[in-house]
Amino acid sequence: MVELGGFAKAADKLNTTQSAITKRIKELEADFDVQIFDRSSKKAVITQKGREIFEMADDLLSLRDVMLIRLKGHHTFSGTLRLGITEITAMTWLPDLMRQMKIFFPQLKVVPIIGMAAELHKNLLEARLDMAFLHGDLRGPLLQAEPLGVLKFAWMGSPELISSDKVYTPEEISRMFLIRQDQESGLNAVYDEWLKPHRAEQNLFTINSLLAMAGLTVAGFGVSCLPLDYFYGLVQQRKLIVAQTTKPMPQSQYCSMYMKNMNSVLYQEVADLAREHCNFAVPYGSAVMN
């Protein structure tokens, strides 16, 4: 309730009913003769005493999880983990992470939810997700962010549009036909930041698919800012040319994110696993390469 912002959200998270949670809280208040929530207004608000109880309980749960890990190992974690994933993560190291999580957390049901960065960020703040792997610039005061790895980008185009002998300025790139994702994409924010103080003057397509963007770029419909490592095979085949630029190529720090003040032992363990496997250069994970 305190972490998720409402009885209904807490009930959904715990797979129970709102009335069941309300009953348990009233029983707790009666047992200890203390008021945990002020119900004088339409929305229940946690009291100062309730906040103290919550913080002590959170510490106790964290200590319990640490103890269980040391005594029994990671298999003590159970339940469901709703994990927000962007497209580039799903296309690269997600299979490796999922394989390891089955080994480390055999009783934990992991539900990966793939979407645009802004949507995932919103769902994380609204407790529709437990954790997400997102661009670091989406971190905020409510979120704990654990660095994973750097995603490098490059402006690319077909040999007909980009010359390997020319050095382009951000202003020149902004005047080209750009194939881009919409405002819900973290990638969109990355290349808009790189183009500053210039704004893209011509947008040929807005497509929320990296693979579709790359295909149209190869076909010569425009230029795109694409993850360099993932699409480097197309550069080696001369189907795409990486534009040389006067400004260093854009990049983004990817992070594991989850709400602060949550029982974070599990999330920290998952973040550590994700950091070990974060590799944007290997399509669909290392198993495909073996």
C-alpha cells in the first residue's frame, strides 16, 4: 500500500482482494492499539506512527531475505517479477539473462514485458512493473538506478546518402531525411539531445521498430541513429555507412531501475545478474553464437 500508492494496487500485486488487505491492516491496528492510516479523508494517508512501522518492517524483510540467501541460496525467492524490457535488450542479451535467472531463481516467475522506454518508465512509477532496464536519463528521485552498460549509437545511411570521406556536423545531419522512433522511445531522446541546438527538419518515417528502421536505412529512404554494435554487420557488408561527425557519437547508460524503499534485495540480485550479461553486440544472446 505505502510503496504502490493504493490498496487496489497492493491487492493486485499480492494477488488478493482489497477487502482482505484492509482487514489485515485493521487487525494489525487493533493488536497494537495504533493507527496506521488516517481515513478521515477520501484517500487513506499513512500516519507518522504508520511510517515508522513500515520502515522497521521493510528493514526486517530485507534482513530476512539476506539471511535466506546466505543460508539457502537464491532459490528462496518466489512469486512473480514483472520486468520491463526495451527492444534492443530483447534483441540481444535478454535470452542470456532469462536462462541464468531460471538457474538462480527457479521458484521465481519472470514475466518480461517489452515496450517503449517512456511507457515502461510510466508503468514502473505506477507499480505495473516491478523492475525495468532503461536509459539512464529516465532515472528520477523515486527510482533506484543500478548501472548496467553503455549502449553506443551511430548515424548511419546507405552508401548513396552517406559518404565515408565526409565529416558531418549535427546541423547537416538535422537537414537530412531522418528515420526515427516517436517520443515514447528512449532512442528518440538520445538523438534529439545529440542534435542540439539543431532540430530535425525533415522526418521521412516514424517507426517504433529498430529492425524496420535499419531496413529502410539500408534501402536508402533516409538516415538513422542506430545501436552501433548490433548493426555493425551491415556496416562490414557496406550496406550501411557510419557517418563521421564533428561531435562524438551519442551513447546511453543503461540501468536497472526499481522504486526506492522497496524490499530491494531481489532487485539488487537481478541487477547484478543483468550487469554480468549486458551485451548489446550479440544478437539474441550467446546461445545463438555457440
